[in-house]
Amino acid sequence: MRNKLLEYKNVAARFHTIEGTTSTLNDIDLTIYEGMSLGIVGESGCGKSVTARMPIRLLPEPTFKVTHGEVIYHRDGKPFDVLKAKQNGTQINSIRGKEISMIFQEPMSSLSPIHTVGSQMRELIMQHSDMDKKQAKAHAIEVLEKARVPRASDVYDDYTFQLSGGMRQRVMIAMAISCNPRLLFADEPTTALDVTIQAQILGLIKDVQREQNMALVLITHDLAVVANMVDEIAVFYLGYIVEHGTTDDILKNPKHPYTKALIDSIPTLHSTEALKPIKGSIPDPYAKITGCPFSARCEKVTTRCRVEVPPFVSHENGHKVRCFEA
Amino acid sequence: MVATPLVEVEALKMHFSMKSGAFSRRKGVIKAVDDLSFKILPNETFGLVGESGCGKTTVGRAILKAIQPTSGKVIYHSKDGDSVDFVPMSNKQIRPYRQEVQMIFQDPYSSLSPRMTVQEILEEPLILAGVTDKDYLYEQASEMIQQVGLRSSHLMRYPHAFSGGQRQRIGIARALITRPRFIVADEAVSALDVSVQAQVLEILIDLKNKFDLSFLFISHDLSVVNYICDRVGVMYLGRMVEVAPTQALFTKPLHPYTEALMHAIPDINERQIRNDILAGEIPDAANPPTGCAFHTRCQYAKDLCKSKTPELQNFADTLNGKEIFRQSACHFVEEIFHHPKERKFNEM
């Protein structure tokens, strides 16, 4: 029996901006268990980053508003709804960066350019523990080494602009794991990196996950990146989870037309078969969409799809699909 | 090779000098591109791949003379049949050829002026080429926007009204409006989502055949290069390490760096990460390793690699029963690759 760590129950969320209201998340049902690895895959604007930022309340409130549902964090057998807690209250502060931490896409803009690597790591560590300055330094160097930063004690005194992109991402990873989190969100951790460095960083994240026995949620637009990293994949489209299952089920037996199309549009080294691009593009975020979110671009669309949102139906082996035709 | 090439790059060098000043600690020369030679044939897509900092973008910019190369030749065989070397030419002398060679940029957000309508953006290259007839300008802009899958009604809008993929199409339309013969596409699809990336790749292939174009396709994404390119050159620290027809390169690489790059690509069919192949990062270009620049990361490196820089050598090979021509810059090509065991990535 797997222990629940974080549960999204029927979550719907909106951004209210001057230009209008977006339907950012709709009917999100997702459970993250201890030690599991989950891949969240989708194109820009599908709500994948919002899903990651919601539990640690990193989104601008009240522009961002959860209109329905709850996000339950299970701690010491005492589950509570993080959405009901105060945004910067003690409850959230004790989770954010400590029990749930995050690796962002752009290491340069998420690290401080005016503090050394050491001072920003120390700040985080001292915030969440009783260590003094000296102990915090020793601990920081230790986690830098864990993140395979060469010459860790020198890098500790460097500024982030002195480091290469891959090295900055290692520092981000070191910071993220410095408080032994139970859950790590990695939001497009390798998109800005070269393929060779990407392979190194993905390998590192996987190793760190195993060593620390933490849960990992890897967010990416690239199915190939998650293919060898995670146990389960959730495919997002326009704020809906359209398909969720084990990595094998999703990649070898995709049921939703969007997942199939996504797989067909990835060029690989093994085939020179023509790509089958998905026709059309992602609609404007402020547009009102009725029916299935994918209906405008779907090849199997029926009249029913244009009026009614398909339910999220379970198939064998916990494979869930949101499509009338699946 | 019988066909006359369209573009010939010979011994191209682009060296940047680092001046010493109050804030810089170092002096010296960065050899961003060092002694690079290759040819691009008519209606061919030539891919240039490598990690950031290997000089691939600099090559594209030097060919178009967006920067002045230190030395070397860029010979272009023009529509009228004359062959010209771009390198010694002044901006004025090169202007007549600007219509024939164009560029597509990486970032669809910063490469379109936010203050011009799409129509103005598309018409500008023609106006610079001396076209004044307003009706003709509109007609051309309208035709080109449809060629890239958008509508004439889009011409009135400003770039901010378009998504990344649509903007990239506008960038392609702008490059094509002067009916060029040769286009440098620098990371043209890297900033796009996968589904949109596939659309843009299809458009490029379609237009290549329709307008008989040649491309220099610069990318770090080997899967994309495999899909769109006819031949590929692999660069490492400013030098070409391997050139081969795409299929030959991907079925049987003849350089350890190419092999390592291929192993690093995540694959949807491959459930194992192979990050053990290429350790470390690309070395500092201001202070490159001696000998073969790749020896610091090469799993086959021997003593000779540390002292002697390998030259790009020619090899004859066969592909699908046909004779092909390929090049590799590795001292131990014969030993490492002569009897290559069937490689895992061929089996699919």
C-alpha cells in the first residue's frame, strides 16, 4: 500500500487579469505517493507549471484564484488543505523549500546574482534547521558534492554568473535537496541545456531521487525526456488531464488522440518516417472553450465532443483517459 | 560529386580577440571558428550540429557577413552564374546578393519588430531590394503568408497577436519573400513546442522543394537534424569533426564525439539514460585543450590525441549500395570504427 503525499481533488483554477479570465486548471485529480516519480507532459499554457506551484503557493494571489477543489498535503498522518492555509503563514513556510522543493527552468533567473552560491544555500538551510553558520556551510558543501559539483568548496564561494548553465542547474538541484525534501518538483529542468548536459542532469536527478527516497514530479513538454525518468505520466492539455497511466501504457498504448498525436510529432533518431504534426495551434488562453478541450484539433472529433467535456474514465491498470472515443 | 555546389566555405576562420581592460583578467584570442571547410549543394539541407559554444551560430553569421570573418573564403555561385567570394566584399558590393541569401532566426519573439505590422515586416526586404510598386508588394506579402499556412487577413496584425509557432512562420515568410536560393536557419525550431515544431519542419521541407532552396540548418537537436537534413557537419570547439550524409552519420558515426552526442539524446523508445558516455562540459574556447580538442572527454583518447591535432580526412563508404563521401577528424578512426559492432541505436 502506497502512502499518499499530495492529493489534488477536483481542482479548478483561474487567472483574473485585465485581459480576461483564463480557465487555467479544470477538474484536476491527481495523487502523488511517497517515493514515486510522475511526469507531467504538455505544451505551453497547459497548466503544468501552475500545478507544480500551487501546493507551495508560489502563484500571485488574488490574480490566481482556485475556484473549486482542494489540495491535500499529508504530513505525519495529519492531512491538511494547503489552499486553506495562509499564503505566507507558518504552515506553508514549513513546507515550501523544505518538504516540497522545486527546480526551475532558468537557473540564471532563479538564483540571486548578487549573492554567492554559499550564502543563498546557507540562508535556505538555516531557515529550515537549527544549524549555525558553520554547520550550514559544511552541509551546503556536502549537498553540492551530492549534486556532483566539482570543486564544491570553491563553487561555494562563487557567484552564479561565474558558472556555466549546467553547473548552475546542479547548484539549483543541490539547493532543492539541501533540506531532504519529501517531494521535488522539477519544472523543465533541462530545457535550457545542451543535450549532453541534459543527459547528465537527468541522470543526476534520477540518482538523487533514488538516494534521498523522495517523490519526483518532472514537468516537461518533451515526452522523450520523461520516457526514461518516471513511473507514471500525466498528459495535460489546456488545463485538463487528458490521460494518466504508467509510462509503458502511455508510450506504448496511448488512448487519447492528443497523446498519440504528441508521440507522432516527435522526431527520433530511429525513424525517418514523416512527422504527423498536430493541426492547428493551442487556442488563446482567454478563449471560451466548450466541449472537449482538444476537439478543435482532434481528427476523431464528433458532434458530442464539441458540446460535452468527456469524463475522466478509468480503464484497466489504472489507466485513465478523458475521451469519448477511447 | 558532380553537381556544382551553391555555397563553398573554405578555411573559414573567425577569431575574436579579448582585449585587456580594467575589468578583464585575460588577454588572448578566442578561435570561435577555426579552419572550417564545407560545401552546400543546390537543393540540399546541410545540418550543422554541436553544443553551445562550438561556433555553429558564428559560422552562419560569418557566411552571411553579419560579422566579418578573420580569413577564409565563402564562395557563392549566384543565379546569374557568377561565383563571388563574400569575405572581401564591402556591404555595398554584397547588397545585390542579399536577396538570394536569407536568414531565419531562433527566437520568434525578438526577431520581429513589435512596431511593424506583419505586412510591413514582409514587405521590408523587397523595399530594400528596390521594389516600389505597392500593389506588387501586397501581392507578394499576401502570397508568402499563405505559403506558410497563415491568411492574408493576418497581414494587418502586429506580431504580438501571434503565437510562437505563427511568429516563426512569419519569420520564414520574411526570409522567403525575396525568393532566395540559400537560407541560413539558426535554431529555427528550437524555441517551439513539439507539436508546433513538427508543423514548422513540415513547412520548411515543403518550401524547400517548392522553391528549390538550400539550407544551412544550425541546430543542437540531433533528432530534428536527422529528420530534415541531407548531410550533417558536427562541430566541436570551432572545428569540424565529422561530415557525412545524414543516414550514414546516424547509422555509423565515425567520430567519438558524434557517437557520444547521439547517446545523450533522450529517446521515447529507449528506457535507459546513457549519461555515462560524455562526461564533463565543453572546454573554455579561450583556452582549448592541446591536440585533439575532444581528448579531455573522449573515452578512446590516447597519448597521440593530446599532442597532435587530427585533420579532417576523407573516407569512402557505401550507403544503401551507393558510394558516398564522408569526413572525420580522429586519429583512430580506423581502429575505433573500422569494424564497428552493431550499435544498439541501429536496431530499432
